[in-house]
Amino acid sequence: MARVAILMKVYPSSVEIQPSQLLEKIREVLPEGYKIEASGEEPIAFGLKALKLVISMPEQTEGGTAQIEELIRGLDEVNEVEVEAVHRMS
């Protein structure tokens, strides 16, 4: 089965939340079949850093990226989730 790579940006709810803490919280809520392939930080403003992620998921996932967006957005430490790109992995 093919996989899809999602490039997303996750904005924390405050500057006190470190991207590494946020990454661990996201790992805890990922459903089976989803995997964080890469992560990094992007400075936004006034000390706020967004967490940039590449998450792989099964290609035939019903609803596309909606489920993973809702799970991550549901964390108290998250203010917003932005999907920047979706690509089929070979």
C-alpha cells in the first residue's frame, strides 16, 4: 500500500511551550499507521516557534488529512494546525 507525506506546521498555544514538548504530545496521539518522518522548528515572532512536521500516513485514509488535523488541534498545547503540502510517497 502506498503512503502519503503531509507537510504541516503546528502553532503552539504559548511561547512557553517548547517544540520538543509539543512533538512528544503529538507522537502520543498519532493513530496506528501514522509516523513522524521529520521535524523542525520555524521562528514566527516574539519568541514563538512553530513545529514543522512531515507525517506519513496510509494513502487510502478516509477523509484525507482531516483526522490527523483534528487530533493535533485537539491538544491543549496547540493553537492552530496548517497543512502546507500533501505528496504521494514512492
